[in-house]
Amino acid sequence: MMEQLDSGLSLMKAPTRDFAIHYTTYRENVFFRQTWERRIAIFEDGIPCYWLIHEGKRIGGVCVEPNLLWALYLEPPFTDMHRVVGVLKRYLMKVSNKDEPIEVIGILPYQEEYFLRLGFKPVEKRRIMIRPTERLQLCKLPDGIVIEPLKVDHLEEIALLSFNAYSGVDCIGMPVMNTIEQQRADLEFYFEHTNDELLRKSSSVVFDKGKGKMVGVCLVSMWEDLPLIANVAVDPDYRGNGIANNLLKKSLTMLKEQHEVVRLFVTVGNAAESLYYDLGFLPGLEQITFVLPVRQ
């Protein structure tokens, strides 16, 4: 199937695996995926993958549907990103619901200026960070602050702690609406799907024994065959005491039993990013989400 655009460009439906191979070859490994098969496995049948065609030649690829675009890349020697983004914007405006914004996901820093020039507004910058697992020495915590194993019975306390930790100015990094109900649903999903004994051992909660209050949590899950720090949250009144540092060190130590590396997601601008960096996590390239606001 060929969709004629303008400026000599067109979209042609691409076989999923062929698209994955080209995308993986020409786009940086921003997720630190460890194997070739894992890198190309992210595209499943049914995803709207298209070649970008110019004068009968493939010059790149993109995934696109009404109100949404992602996985944009170009292949050498073609480099005119400004031209391509302009054409794709016009195409999206033609096929999209005009009562809803157009969202563009996963734009890399060197692609950013082309979207800015055309009126797209950045709404979030996120990156993956990675670190080798390692047996590390924990630091001393204030008296009465203790780390304990994670239990399913902690679900309600974790939900309340996470809600408070991601409220107000600290909402940065929360990928969805921060409500008690959302936190509870996320935790129910976590406990239902994270049954590996080592992942549970690598996850912890922190209590202020004097007040009988949970003040910190670290949840470890599995993502794409590697462990992922799924959540680290500390009560705002207890930050600066080394709680998050110790939680992460414990996870890195425990995971060393079976895994060589661990990854995490972080929103650029989140204060936690400096903590991760100081603990030796390597930051990957930013991925930027843009929106084109509703057109009147």
C-alpha cells in the first residue's frame, strides 16, 4: 500500500520484521537492550509501520496513525529531517481527529528542533539509565529508620506513600494521573505479575519505627528479560537521610546473585536523576514527547 504525501514523499506499508531491522540499525539503542533479537522484538504484527519513500527510494521509516506518530528515523544518505517532519505534520493534520491533540513520541535530541520549528510543544523528556549490579555497603540511617522486606500486606501503605511522594511539585516523573486509586491499581498489577523470589527480595520498604509509619519503598520488576527499578519513593519529610540511596544499594546487591545489569526510567528534571547518576547509573539519550495542540 502506497500513500502519496507531498514534496515527492510517500508512505509505503512495511513488513514488521524488516521495519524492525532497519529501525534498530539506524536508531540509537536508547533503551540499552542487550541483544539484537530483543531490540527488534519491540515491533509486533499490527503496528502501523511505514517506509518513507522519496523518488522511489526508501529514506527512512515511521509508525503513524491518526493523532499519533512514533519510531521516526532516516537512513543515509538522506538527511532532510525538516522536510520530512513538515510533510508528516501536514499528513497527520489531514487524517487526525481535529478535536484531539496530535501526539509524537520518542523524539531524540537531534530531532527536537524540527518539531519545535513546526509548532509542536514538548510535554515530557524521559530517558533510561543502566548500571551493573554490584555488592555495595549500605550507609547508616537515622535511629529508628529501618529497611524491611516487601510484603503484599504493605500494598495500602505503599499506595499512600507513593501518592504523597508524587504530589504537588513532585509529580514530575509520574507517568499517569496521581491518585490513590491509580497507585493501588499499579501495585495490584505489580504484586500479581512479580512473583520471582529474587525480585521480591530485591524490593524493600522503610519504616520509621518510632512513628509506626512507612517512609520509603523500592520496587523491582522484570522488563524485557532484565530487572527494572520500577519505583523508588520516599516521604518528602524524610528525604536527605540516605533512604533512597540505601534502597537502591540493597537492590543492586541482591540482584547481583542472578543479573549483571539493572535499568530504570527517569523523567528529565526529576531530582532523583542526580541520585541515580551519583550511584553510577549511565544515562541514555533523552526521548521527548511532543503534542500539536487541538486545532480550531
